[in-house]
Amino acid sequence: MKLLILLLSLSLTACADWQDAIFELGVEAERSMSNLSEHSISTDDHHWVYLETNPESIRPSAEVLIMLHGFAVDKDNWIRFARNFPNYKVIIPDLPGHGETSYNAELVYDFDNQAAWLNNFVGQLGLEKFHLIGNSMGGGIAAFYAHAYSDKVSSITLMDAAGVHPPEASQLQKIIENNEPNPLIIRTESDFDRLREFAMEDQPFLPWPASAVLARKAMARQEINDKIFADINDYAEQVKVTKANLKLLEEIQQPAFILWGKEDRALDVSSVAVFEQHLANSTSFIMEGVGHGPMIERPVESAELVKTFIQQLKISYQDIPVKLATDD
């Protein structure tokens, strides 16, 4: 019996290894189609792993786009979205505590610290000016960064961004307030499919063995994700009283594009009105039939919206009136 259990265990381990290998080949193929390659760099706080556009394919003077992923995911969430920006230098880091970038349990992973760590990262890369695009947690970091380091940011795109309390509580907020299990944190393999249904309204096809591999990776990071979510949630609770987040937004002067999935269950679409009210130079678009991840659910459509926003920044608003389509 012991021998049978051992053989079964070895068989399952080998199966998982094969699945991981097949998955990594698929990821590499997707990155290659998006003209992205993986790099790493160290700062005082973290060792970073990131994707960057292959330099030989773009002009040295190309504008830089930095894409910031959300909570409990990683840089590869942006691959298909990034494919639609061939004339830009795209940089997509694994944020601290996520993906392959290092984690330190003694640090506090709130927006303020993450913005400071991001500044160390871009400084190490020698970047002086860039556009920031952030989804969910990454959107909250983008706003903090634009406020603290305004001279470096040409524009911000807040895509289903964290950072404000929506007038209408989201399903996620209600779950957390009722002390129910957080659907964003994977503890069993079956949790992964439930997360996909929760987070995305328009789910993309996910080939075998991606679900199993991603579920295992997420399960291995439960404790890290619990800590990072607690750090972010602590900040959210504080600003319910202080309103410091709204004061911060009011001081941001860079052009801002607010892009949201109408069916977002994690961060309610009513957040858009709050961002609009407090960002002095903003425009917005709400995508019908989309959930929390427009860049995954509709990569081409969401990329075109962001590209239009960025390209219009080059036009003199004094000479040519420009208005993005908005959802009334």
C-alpha cells in the first residue's frame, strides 16, 4: 500500500511538472507574439521581474507605457492588451509580492509604499517620462504615483481602479464586510474557476492546462495574498474617515482616463463618478458586458480606447476640441 501511494504521488508530481512545462511554453509564445521579453533588475527594496518590448523593434524615442496589474495576479495579465501598442515601449513589472518579484513579510504593501517602490524601479531603469496604466490595485498605485511623482507621469489610465469607495457597494465589499471567504484569494483548485466567474463577465478561452497551473500557483501564495490584501484593506478603512484618498485625487493634474467594466463585481462601476468628481482633468468610458478585467476580457477594444486617449494628448486642446465617447 505504501508503495502504491508513493508511485501515485510521483505520478501526480510528474503530471504537474508536465503541465507547468506546457503552460510556460504557451506563455512564452504569447509573449513572443506581443514582442515582449522577460528581464530582471534589483532595487534597494525588491528584486523585480518584468516584461519589456524588444528594443530593436521600436524607435529609441518611442513613448513609454508602464502597465500595472491588479491584486493576486501578475504581469502576464497584460500580454494580449500590450500587443496592440506596437509603436510604444511597453514595460510590465510583476509588482512587489506578486509573480516573480520578491516579497518581504516585514514590509507594508499599501499604495503609498508600492508607489515609492515603483519609483525606485523606474529610476533603476533610467525612465524619465511615461504613461501609467493600472488595473484594480495597479490603478490605485498609479494614482498615488502620479500624485507623488507628477513630473514623471504624462497621463494615467485607471482601469477598474482601486482607491475610492463607490456609492454602490460591490459584491466583493459585501463579502468582506460579512467576513465571508475572499473570492480573490485561491485556497483550493475549485476556487480558481469561481474566481474567473466572479472577476470576469466576458471570460476568454483558457486552454489546458492553464487553469490547473494557475490554481496551483495561486494556492502556493495564499499567505502572501492574505497579507497584501490586509495591508490594502487597512488603508481603505482609514480613508473612510480621513478622505485622504479624495484629497490626493484632487491634486492630480495629469490627464486621466477612467475605463471600467459595467459588470464589475469587485469594484462597482459607481466608482467612476467618484473619480470623475475628484480628478480635475479626466474623461471616462464604461464598457458594456465587461467585468473587472477589460484588458483580458476585451484586449483589442480596451487597448484602442486607451490608445485613442494617449494619442489625443498630442493634439492642442486649444486648437481642436476633442471629446472621448462616454457612457451616459
